[in-house]
Amino acid sequence: MDFVTYAFKKFHYFEKDNMDGQIVTADNGHGHLRFFEFYSDEAMVFKCLSKHLHKNYIDATFMITEHGIFLQENTDKGLVMTECMFKIEKFLYRKIPEFEEKGSIISLGFSTKDLKDALDRIAKTDHIRFYVLVSNYNVLHFEITSPSKGTNIYKFITLKKTSISNITSPNYTDHQPTAVIQGSHFKKATTDAYKNSKTTVRIRAQEFGVLMEGTGSAMRGFSEIFGQWRPGMPEIYNEMLSTPKIHSFSDIAPVAKRVQIYACADDRPLKIMADLGGIGSISFYLQPDVTQKKEQPTIEQQYLALPAPQNGQQYLTYMPTQPQHQISNQQMSPQQNHQQYQPQQYQQPNQQQQYQQMPVQAPPAQQYNQQYTTQQYIMQQVQNNPQ
């Protein structure tokens, strides 16, 4: 079975060379002919894209239409989606079939690992030519050339049957970019975030600014600002997102002059958009994983989150008691040291200690202004509730 799909029986080639403007047509049926062919002097774009795809998806599919090359992939949970489009007129040379039916596509399914490995040796100034022969629809060929070095590398990958994503992506035409930054700045910031935490990072957004900050002890003190962030201004977005997924988009940075971030107040996902050199664009959508275990709040955060006293009811906050044995700076003899840390027998807790482990009723609201220690309150409860 051929894995290159096309919705027609007979086609003619349209061959366009932007170098000299020559147009050639040829009928099919010749094994040496190329079913399609594209040539670009921006090979680095495809290397960066292959690295990003490999970090997020196992398989992917290029779809060739009369307008260009399109890709849309998403994860099973729908938390991550990638869209990219290469405009057909931006290629220096292209040869594609003339479709008999409007809307027909040529789908090229492939392993993202195979694509990454095939393009791994591409350098910054290399050119790339990729094509499929009419005699073998199951192989995608790559010719990587370096005009400055005079080298020529030939690679190929085997195409496979894949499922095509068919999702209508969210529309952001009513929303200006929340932040616009240089690709190098985005790469450095996300790399630092990934070094500090391999799990999640918090993204907060205002109308024209984004704050990326760390959570937990591993990322305490880490923060990065994109755009015009103003402390104290209202926030429109505040979510925990996957650090590895955000960092995977930094693979696009070498071919992206700028990165645009869209954060919305509604349920639309966070969108990160960038140009793919001068031949296309890519959009990356991220949703928070609500099933992920949330970070446990500290005791201080739990205390601050308690509701205000109502009708005299409130939880009693216990302060940790001092240890029975304080280590002194003074030198102790071996005999004193032995006596200091003798194991003690278990004793039945007295009435005061029992109340220390029970929720109790707080004093009336009018007494909150008085100096009222925990010890005094416990003693009062013992007196008011004799056994």
C-alpha cells in the first residue's frame, strides 16, 4: 500500500523555478519523474522544526496542498498542539501535481525521530531539496548541500500511515499579542526555567506583559518578564504549564527573529507564535493539565487561606513547642551528656495535652483585640470543661 495519498488518477506537473522563471509540464507514468519536489536555501528551518516535533509527538504528517505545506499535530489529551505552514511561493523551486479536485491533499506520514535523525547534520547556511519519486511513493528523499563548503549529503526516510489531525484551532484575531520578544531572549529564558524545574512553571499575564516564575523550592527566586509587566495591575491569565513543552518551542528560536505570546482571559489556550525563517510560520498551543497533582501549600499558606472568623468560630493555630533538650554551647561531661539524653518512658497525656490536640472554640469576636496567648486560651478551656 502506498502511504502517499492523492485524490486523483491522472495529474500533470507544474514546475516553477524562481531562479529563471521556467515552467515545465510533464505527464505521469515515468518512473524517474519526481512526484513532487521542493527546494529552499533555509534548510535550518526544517532541522529546528524536526527537533520541536520530536520532543512533542511520536509521528507527524506533512500535508501538501496547492497553497503549500501544512502540518497540524496534537497530543492525546489535547494539551499541546502545533500548527505550521510553509507558503508555496516562498520556495526557490517547487514542483507539485495539479489536483483535479479542489481541496485534495498529499499526506506524508513519518516518524519524528526519523526526520530528526535525517536532518541532524544541517548547518546554518545549508540548502535543502526534498522529493518523492513516482516509482516509489514510500520514501521521502533529502539532498542537503552547502554551497560554501561544497558538500552534499543524501538522506531518506520511510513514510508510514498516520492519523491526520483535524482540529479547528482557536481564533486570536480579536486579541493583540500579549508580549513580543526576540527569539534569542525566549530561548535563554525557557532554558533557564527548564534547568530549574523539569515539571511545571507558572505563567501569569497582564494585557501587555507576561511573567514566567518558578514555584517550589527548586525554582524559588526564578522569574522572567516578557513585554511590559507592571506589578499590581490586573491579571488576565494565571496557569501552571509544562516546562518541557514550553522549552521545546525554544528549538525554533535559531530561525525566529521574534516570538509572540497570546494569553487570553477566556478559556483559550496560551499561544506562542513565531516565523519559520522567511518561508513559513508556526503556532504552538498549550493548555494546563488539570489532572496533574498540585503543589501542596505550606503551613503558612494554609493559615493565610483560612476564612475570617464567623460567630466566634475559628481554628486554633498551634505554634511548635520548644524541644525539651536544648543543645548548649557549653562543654558537657560524658556523665551529663548521658543524663541529658536518657530515654524517657511514655506517660499518659494529661488533660491539658489532650485539649492541645482537639479543635476548640475561639474566644468571642470582641476579645480578638486583646493580647491572648495560646497557653492562656488552653487553660481557660480546661477550666470551662471539667471532666
